[in-house]
Amino acid sequence: MRRKDREIKTPEKIEEIINHCKTIRIGMLEDQAVHIVPVNFGYKREGDKFAFYIHSAKKGHKVDVWEKNPRIAFEMDHEIGLNPGPKGCDYGYFYQSVIGQGEIVLLKEPIQKEKALNQIMLHQTGRFFEFTEKNLETVNVYEIAVRDIVGKACLPKE
């Protein structure tokens, strides 16, 4: 990262940013083409390790790509607002963001899927839900096993 003054490395600060975000953008490589897909997510943190959880339909383009190449990159951001200036080149933007890389893993066991879906629901709604066997059978649930993660921020001066 070029701007070391904006880099965020501590898991606590990274988690603060994640808690402001509801969408994770996942980058994936298929042959020589790069694709990005935005999805809702949940997460868990144990010490300095993060895992993200997403769900999808059982079939589709991203499912096909992930089966061939599970290596992904991700990004999420929290927009704070415009930082105006007297001239066009003086403008900027206040933000917080998280980026990283990892591997996407299809969860197969019903108990794993239910726990992951509840992490998604907890992050998105603040509560847990019950899922039927049919609910769990009709959806793919994935864990993003995070290999590396870093935050970045440009914040207003207090």
C-alpha cells in the first residue's frame, strides 16, 4: 500500500469497518476474464482471523467459476462523504475500506450451512433465524477463508 498513513492493520479496526458494510464485492478469474460480483455477507472473527459467509443459488455463472478456480479477492467499503476543495483537483472523498484475498469453499454439511446463514442474518439484520431442512437444501452457502486482509481509511479531521 502506497499510503501507509491510511493503512489499517489491527483486527479490531478492520472489524469496525466491516460492521459498517453490508455488501462484499468478490473478484474472480475465469480464463483470462475478471468478474466482480456484489453480494450480501456475514462474517466471524476469531483473534486476527476473519471468515466471510455468502449464499447463492445452486447454479449460475459464479458457481461455475468458483468450482474451477476458488481463489478470489474481495472488497467492501463504507462511504462517508465528499471532501470539497476550492479547485477540482483539491476534492477528495472520505471513506473506509477493506480488501483481501482468500479461497471460497462450498459448505456441504447442514449444520455448517445453518451456522453460516445465521452469521449472514446476524450481520444483515442483527438477529438469528431458524432454517428448515428444505431451506438448507435449496441454497449454496460458502465460506471465504481469508488469506490476507487490510483496511484503508481517509477520515475527516476531528
